[in-house]
Amino acid sequence: MKFCKKDKEQLLELCKQKNICLEGNILKLIEADDPEFDAYIKQAIEKDREARKKRLEITKKIQTQNTDLSNLNSKNQKIMEELSETLESVKESKAQIETQNLELVQWREENEKIGEELKEAIKKSEDARIEAEKAKENAENDLDLIQKKTQFELVSIIVKAALYVILGVGLVTTGLYITAMFTNKDTQIIGSTWSNMFGILLTNAFSIIGTIMGVKYASESSKKSEE
Amino acid sequence: MIESILLVDDESLFHLVFEDACSLLDISLSLRSLDSADEAAKLFAEWHKMQSGKPECVFVDLNIIGSSYDGIELIRKINFEYGNHVVIGIISSSNEPEEQAKALQAGAQFWIIKSDDIEPRLEQFKKDFEGYKKRTAPFKIYK
């Protein structure tokens, strides 16, 4: 490729005045047929090479930075994925914990309910025990009363029988004595017998009364000691 | 020097790197960059119809995001559907032997590992290019 003289002059002028030269691969196709233009072409090629070297270095730097950024981005994405997975697992754990908490709360409520029921049952059993004790006490009291009643009845029967016997013997002896007196029979024997008998009967009567009182006192004292 | 190069890569920033590296190493004066495998396939279909316009060498990225097919599939299409008259290979940051075997099966002639220090690999590729063009150079991985 060749330039005419006018074009060459214009290109040289442009280079001198404004430092603007031809650039790119086209320079490698231009044929320089005079030393001045040859120097211009060589200068332009050198300038173009320098510019390309500079651009290549910058582009490579940018490329390296881009690669680094891309790697960082990949790492970040990986970290984000890991974080996301961790978050998911935390969410799952949280949900599990919440479920467990809910179950625990339910268990606690059930336990509380069971506890209350137990308390009620204990209270009922305590009431039942108290009632049973009361019933037992009542029964014992009733039994005691019955026993006492029976004892009293027995004692009363014994006393009555004894008194009847005493009274009967007294009356019979007295009747015999009176009869002997009114029929003018010998009253010496019957009189002494009557007085002896009366004394013995009186003694026995008091003895019976004393015995009864003694038994009563003894039963009362034993009851008190039991209590 | 390679007459014309086509780069198919979804990474726009790499277009600049590749363009500057090719210019500095005097690999090619004509370089076209595309960011889609679909677009590249469409262009190859047109060039196949017109029987002209095909680049001399094609560099394809392995994973072209946003495209209907990946780099290996594009190489297979270019080789088997639109005629295998171009030097074609993969330029990728991947170094998977499995993928490299697939690429070889699809008709790739080279595998350049993309990195910050791409210039030495491209320089080596430039030296080997004639062999690829004549189909005499074996499949090579530029590490």
C-alpha cells in the first residue's frame, strides 16, 4: 500500500503538530518510499506497539481481576448456599424445638392435670380415711356403748337377781319369823337365824353394790388409759 | 503470518487480549472476534455457500455461554458440514484430557490453554501453523 506525496505530507504534518499518527495493523501494509515517511511509519508502528502493550497489560489485569471477582463470587455463592442450608437446618431445628416445646407444654399441662387429679384423689382418699376413722370411731363407740349396755344390763340383771334373792330370802326369813311369833312358836332359833341372815344379806348387798361400783370405776379408768 | 483469524469466545475482554497479542506477535493482520457459536456457524454457512471469505484459522472457546452448542460441537459442524479447509482448534482455560480427546475426534488440530501469559503459546503456535495448514502437524496442546 502506497500513499501519494500530498497524503504523506498531511500525515507528517498531523504527526508533528498534533501528535496524531496512524494506528493498527494497517501500518504493516504501508510501503514507505522515502526516509522521512519511513521514519514516520516506524514511529507510528512503535507507538502503536506501545499502546497495544499498555492495553494488553491493562486488559490482562482486568481479566485477572475479573477472574478473582468471579472466584470470589463463586465462593460467596457457595457461602450463601451454605448459609442458606444452615438457615434451613436452623429453621428445621427451630421447628423441631417448637414442636418439642409444644409437646413438653402439653405434657406439662397433662402432668399438671394428672397432679391435680392426684391431689383430688389424695384429698378424697384423705376424706375417705377420715370418714373411715370416724366410722371406725363411731363403730368403736357403738361397740363400747353396746358392751357397756350389755354390761350394765348384765350387771343390772345380776343386781336385780341378787336383790331379788336378798329380798326374797329376807322376806321368807322375815315371814317365817313373823309366823313363828304369831303362832307362839319358839323364835329363838329363827330370830337369831333371821338376824344373822339379815346381817349376812345386808353385808352381801353392800358387797354387791361395792363390787358393781368397783367394776364401773375399773372400766372407766381402763377406757381413759386406752384414749 | 496467518492471513485471517476468527476467534469465537464469549469473553469480550479476551477478544482484546487476543487481538493485541496477535498484533504484537505479528501473527495476523486480519482478525475477527465473535462471542457466539451460533453466529460463527451462520457465517460459516454463508461462506460455504459463497465458497469464499473463510478465515485461514479459527480459535474456538470450549464453553461458549449463551450459545446453542459448545466449542467442540462448533468445530464438528465447521469440519463436517462446512468443509474442513480451515485450521481450527480450541482456546480454553480448561485442561481436561477427556475434552481434549473429544476435540481431537471433532477435528481440532490444537488446544491452547488460555491464561494470563498467552503470548508464548501463540508464538509457538505461529511457528507450528504451517504444519497445521499442510495437515502434517499432529494434535498439540499448548500449555
